[in-house]
Amino acid sequence: MNGPFDFTLGLGDDALVAAQRLAEWTTRAPEMEEDIALANIALDQLGAARLLLTYAGELEGAGRDEDALAYLRDDREFRNALLVELPNGDFAVTMAKLFFLAAYQLPLYSALAGCADERLAAIGAKARKESAYHLDHGALWVKRLGDGTEESHRRMQSAVDEVWPYTHELFAADPAAPVDPATLRPAFDDTVGSVLAEATLTKPEGPWAPAGGRTGVHTEHLSYLLAEMQVLHRAHPGARW
Amino acid sequence: MSEPTSREQTPLWEVFVRARRGLSHTHVGSLHAPDAELALRNARDLYTRRQEGVSIWVVPAGAITASSPDEKDAFFDPAADKVYRHPTFYEVPDGVAHL
Amino acid sequence: MYGNDFSAPADAADDTPGGGLLGEVEAAEAELRAAAARERRGGPAPDEDLAAYFDDVVGAEQKIEPRDWMPEAYRRTLIRQIAQHAHSEIIGMQPEGNWISRAPSLKRKAILLAKVQDEAGHGLYLYAAAETLGISRDELVQLLLDGRQKYSSIFNYPTLGWADVGAIGWLVDGAAIVNQVPLCRCSYGPYARAMIRVCKEESFHQRQGYEILHTLAHGTPAQKAMAQDAVDRWWYPSLAMFGPPDGDSTHSAQSMAWKIKRFSNDDLRQRFVDMCVGQAEVLGLRIPDEDLRWNEERQAYDYTQPDYDELMRVISGNGPCNRERMAHRRAAHADGAWVREAAAAYAAKRTEQKEKVAA
């Protein structure tokens, strides 16, 4: 990655794809109160995505607005990390994804809030507070499922094992970016270590570290997600909504 | 410990919100949650979606003892002190119309 | 970030639905406070007949509160009505939720997601109000899942296009508001207060639907056709939302006497039609009724009644989507069981630990 455009686009795509996945839970959550909580988090991610994509479009200077970037790019042009595009799975997989994402986004947005780019700093300052809530919510459920029943423990451990390899991509070094993701790793490891321990879960080991999202090489899942998200917009070129 | 069954009730909590600095906490409604931490989170999501509050209390409904309208308990059926009969929605917070 | 970044179309400002009704909601709220202020008595006198006391409170436009004595039939009627209202909010999330993933702009996606989330919230407010009558939410949810309590039949129709989201907002939410505004003055306090809150939040729903249709109707020919198609499909089911004609309505008279209900089904339906005609003109869309015309004598529109046989078929379970809606709700409930059990087990462990520390 290089330059603030790619960086901003990557963060915007992370937030957008995360929002799209979280919104899939609407009407399906384990409890009605949780339906509302997941929608809140999806709305936060969507709001951050809109700010980031709008700014990315301005940085690019080619006249693309948030909708042009969201609806008129193919999967090879998306720059989100693979973690967010993974299917929701069961509630444990979704909570593992949410928890890891928030444990990355919180230090990221906090660092961004102090960066030299004023627009990114403002977005970081706003999104940081939301990420703190997402982290709280994710951690709260990781603990409950990890230290709940035998079945929930089994499901939560299996979810952590499944999602964990995808976290490494989030911290690929990019010294030229407004915030170098590699610098966020210690904060992430601290948070994850203590929550998993409290949840009686084991932190996975192993060398597998899938990556490619930041350069547009995704899993097979993303193009399906985009096909659904973009179908109506693309069927009516140039229409206003 | 005993394994809870699906027929067991998730506890009921009463929610009190301070709408603005200088005002007291007011009862806004109730919700279900397995524990206090989740009850507080759920209350934030359910009752302050439109930024109606600066502070939230959650109280187990079972911890509330309610009086009878005239203190003549004989007038009320035997279920009268059941917690789920605690009145909800005493006060509608101001400003809910503004998203 | 709730997507409040929309506004009603400027040329429709006066006709924007909800405006006058929102005033009525506020009037109901003021009335509720006034009634509370002039309350003259706490409970019944020692030798007073409880039924007479109840009638006296209702007659004086005072609210019945959860711990007051009430006729058993009043309690049962309210439980049924409030629960079915709550179920409707929860099942009603499905047809619109169907379009969240495909919303055609990020702004629309945010607004729709916030709207469907509100419906979950309204369901929860209403379940809480029903619980004050001595029944638990779990029992009510079970009655829904077992098919022993109904929800509004309108949600058994499919959302086939994006314009359906607009038509639901304009017509279905519009009809719901016309139905619900009088409930803000219901004699049962918790229900009245819940409805005031719901109605205030719902005014945003109707406006967003109206704005979607307005944008489509003034967009490309394909968009306008999409909007008209949606209105054509949703008009009569929306009229049927007010229930059977007064002559066939079984519960109406008693509910009116108890001040649970304030207007008859046909009165509310007429009011809705009269509201919609002008709004449709501003949209530039046609209401699919050849016989719709102003009746000078009645000072109201004559209109074609919905097909009540169809309504009965849908209520009895044979609408296009009844089975899917119920299967979806049951699956969500069943799939979530292990999560709810885990949370309960975790809470029990924490309580146990605390008790040990205390001992």
C-alpha cells in the first residue's frame, strides 16, 4: 500500500464490508435485544465507511463519491482485509470476527485521531468511541460463550481458531501510511490475550497467515457479497435514489 | 451448578435514564438480560438509540417492592406483588422525535 | 450514526404524512399528563364495588395502572392486543429487512437499517407493556411461535422490489400510525405511554418511505414504474390492515367501552383513504381504484373496499409468506438457544462466585 488514498480506501472498505455482514444478522439474532445491538454496530461501521469512502474519493480527485466507490467497483478493486468478508457463521464466529476487528480498529482509530491529516484525525476521533463500544460488546460475548456452557465453549474456541489466522493481515507493515498498522500489534495482543484468558479460551498458534485483501486478492466470498450489495444500484446506471 | 433450561426466564430489569445533567433518573421501561452488565448494554441500545440519556441505571425488577394504590392489599389479586406487574413507561424522555 | 441525513421533499412539505398525526400524539401526551395532574383518588374506598371503581376511573379519562383492579376480560383483551402488536413489530422486520443488503445507496442502507432496528425496539417496548399485565415475554413469544397468537397480516405479503420499502413506509406505516395514534389515549397507562413513544419514533418511518417513493416517482421511467407497481400491490392490503368492516368486527364494542379503542375500523380506514389521496397526487402516483372519488355530501372519498375474503385467507395462514415468516422466526429462536443458555450459565457462575466470596 502507498499513500493516503489506498490507506483510507482500505479502512473504508473494512468498515463497509463489516457493516454488510453485521446487517445480515437483522431479524436473526439469538435474542431480540441482541438484534438491536448488532444493528447499532452495523450502523456505526456503515457511518464510518461513508466518511472514509467520501474522503477517499476526494483524495483520489476523480469525482467518485461514496456510492461510486461502494457500488461500482469489483472485488479485485476492494481493499478490505479478508477478516471482514468471511461469512458470519454462527454467533460465535461473528463475535470472534467482531472482537478481533474492534481490537484492531480501536488502537487504529485512536492513533488516527492524533495524525497530521485533519480529516482522518476527525474521523478517527469519532470512530474511536464507537470502536470502544464494539470491543466491549465483542469481549463481553467472547467471555460469556467461552465460559458459558460446554457447547458454547466448544463453539467459541472453534470460532477463534477459525478466524485467528486472518488477524495477521491487519498488521502488515506500511511505514508510509498515516498510521503504520504494524505499530498497533502490541495493543491488539494485550487486549486479545487478556480477554481470551478470562474466557478460558486458548490463543491459537500456527504459521498460516492468509492475506491479499489490501492488494485486491480476496477470498471467494467477497464477490458474492458485492453481487448482492450492488445488484440494484448497477441495474439502474446513473439513477438517483 | 445446574444447567439452565430453555424454559427458564431471562431476568427482567427496570431501566432508569438521566436525560440531561441536572435531572434525576427517570423510569423509562424494562428489558430482559441474563446479567447486569448485559442489561446495561441492552438498555443503552434500546432506550437511548436517539441520544436520550447521559446516565443509565438498571435494577433487577425482583428487587423492587411496589405499594398498592390504597395500601389495602386485600383488594388485589394474589399476583399483585409480582415484579412483572411493575409499571413501565412512566415518563417519555424529551426529544425522541429527533433522530 | 443513524442516517438522519434526509429531508422531506420541499414541494410536499404540507402533505408530508405524519405531520398532523404527530400533533395528535403530542396532544395525547399532554392529555395524559393533565389526567395525572387532576387525579382525585388513589384507590377504591373500603366498601366500594371494584367494578364501579374501575368504570369510574375509565369514565373520568384517568389511566388504569398495572396494580389497579381490572375486569379479567379487560386484562385478557389487552394482553392479546398488545402482544399481537408486539409480534407485528418483530415479524414486520422481515419484509423490509429483506432489502437492507441490496439498498441502492449507502444513505438508504443506513436509514433502512435504523428503521428496522427501531421496529425491534418497538416490539420490546410493547412486550414490556404486556408484561405489566401478568404474563411473561417468554410465554408471549411461545404463543407466537406456536401460532396461537397472530401478527398483522400485512407482513405476509412479499417485498419484491426496492419500491416496496417505500410503499411500506408510506402506506403500511401510514395505516399503522392512523391506527396507533388513538391508542396513545388508551385507558391502560403502560400501553398508552408505550404508544406515545412508538408513534413519535414512527413518524420518521413514514417520512422515509414517502421520500423513497417521491424520489423514484421523479426518477427514471423504470424507477417510476417500480414505484407504481409497489403502490398497486400494497394499496388494498394496507386498507385491510384496519380489520373487517364494522358490522363483522367481534371485539369492537367492548373495546370502545373500555376506551382501549377509540374509533371504529371503518372510521379509521376512511381517515386513511382521505389522507392518502392528496399525498398520492404529490407523488404523481395513481391509487389503483377506479371508483375513488370525492363525495361532497359525506365530505369524504368514496373508495373500493379491500377483498375481505382475501384478508380472512391470509389471517388463517394462507397468505403468500405466512409460512416463511414463521419459519424464519422459529429458526432464529431455535438457533439462538445455545447462546441464551450460555449467557444464563455464565451469569449463574458469576453469582455463585460472588456468593462464595461473600461467605
